[in-house]
Amino acid sequence: MGVRFSNSVVQLFGTVVFVRQNYAALLHRFGKYDKILRPGLNIKIPFVDEVAYTHDLREQSIEVSSQVAITKDNVALHIDAILFIQIVDPYKASYGVEKVRSAIINLAQTTMRSEIGKLTLDKTFEERETLNHHIVNTVGSEVEVWGINCLRYEIRDIEPPANIKKSMILQAESERQKRADILKSEGERQASINVAEGQKASKSLRAEGAAEATIQVAKSSANALKSIGSAIDDKRGRIAASFMIADHYIQSYGGLGRKNNTLLVDTSPINVAKNITAAFDILNRSLEKKSDAIKKELTQ
């Protein structure tokens, strides 16, 4: 008899059976199911008992090969996926269905085609997670009677026809260009706003500077007039003011001859002296009126 090896059990001299961890072996006695051999050491009767089935109780992945599915809008898609299962009842998995893996693959393929037929092409890509969930629920309810738990279903690839794929690439490129144009226009808009705000702030600052300069000039002129008024109140100040008026008059009169203009002026020195004297008289009368007004206020 000797020793017989397999992936899940080791049989020693037809009497001792070692079952590996996370595996289950079904024992037949006289060709009829007798019991499930659990991991570890098990005893069987030679020539009477036989290990008929062995099952891996760990989570397993089953590749669902590429298949053609027609969407609701009549687009043929090539889809492949992976189904994850776990055997929870070795007895049902052995006697409930023949060739359990093939049965699961066929069920997953037909369920996939049925679910794809309910969706349009765009929805197929957008709702992949929902599609996986529906397939898991549908397949899981069917394989439960086989003692199998359907854990999850993952679509690996969806391949549309060449013309549809080209259209999708062009659409995606158009969307990217659209987003780029929107971002560019937003940037230009923000730049224009910043420039306008800068110009506005610059004009406001220039206006404030001009107003401040005008105020300073006015203050300087007022201070100068106050100083002149204070100086004119004094006799020496009036003499100095008279001298300044005469000096400015003579400078202005001399400057007329240096300009390319045709003017009719009084060139008589006597008339010039008269004009200066008249200016002095006007200044003296204004000072006398101011002095009389001050005396009147004091007498009241």
C-alpha cells in the first residue's frame, strides 16, 4: 500500500489519513458518504473506506474569462473579472453540484451579461461598484445551496469596440481642453480684476497726494500772507514792501522786451515812477484803513 500524497491529505498504508489545516476530506464507506475528516490525524478502514472528495476551505479566487456583453444601448463590451468564493459546507459542495468551479464560472458569466444588459455604456463605467454588488448578490443567492459563500466580484477590465474607444478618448480630450480653457479664462479674469484694483488704488493715492500737496501749498501761502501782513504793520515793513513792489515792477517791465511779442507800453520813466508811486499810495491807504478800523474797535 505505502504512502499516498495529495495537496490536501496524506494517506499512510491505507489506514492513517492526515488532513492539512483549512482543508476538509469526505470519507466514503462502501461507496456511501460516511463522514467529513477534519484537519489532523484520522483513521480509516482499508479496502472499506475511501477519501472521495477534498475541499480547500480558504478564500479562493476564480477567474471569469473575457466574455462579450451587450449594453442597453447595444454596445458590445469585452469584460473579464475575478470572483472570490469560500466553501462553508463541504458536503453540499460535493453532492449539490457537479464540477463546482465550472458551475460557478458559468453562473457568473450569465449573471454579468444579464446585469450589463440593464445599463447603458456610460453607466457601465460610472456604476462599476454598483454592478459588482448586484452580481455578488445574485450569484451568492444561487451558490448558497451548494454550500459556497460568494464574497465579492471585481471587474478587471472593460474593453469597448475600437470606434467607441476612439470616441471616448476624443471626448475625454475635449473635456480636458474645456477645463483648461475655463481655468485660463478664470486666471485672465482675476488678473484683469487685480490690474483694475491696482489702478484704482494708484489713482486714489495720487489724488490723496495732490490734495495733500494743495493743502500744504495753501497753508504755506497763508503763513506767508500772515508774515507779510505782520511785517506791513511796522513802518520799516511798509518801506520794505514798497521796495519789493518797485523791484518786481521794474523786473516785469524789463522782461517784456525779451519776449517776441508786439505790445504797446508806456516807456516814459516818469510814468513808471508814477505807477510805482500809485502802488505805494494804494498800499498806504489800505494800511491806514486797517489802522482806523482797529482804533474804532478799541474805542467801542
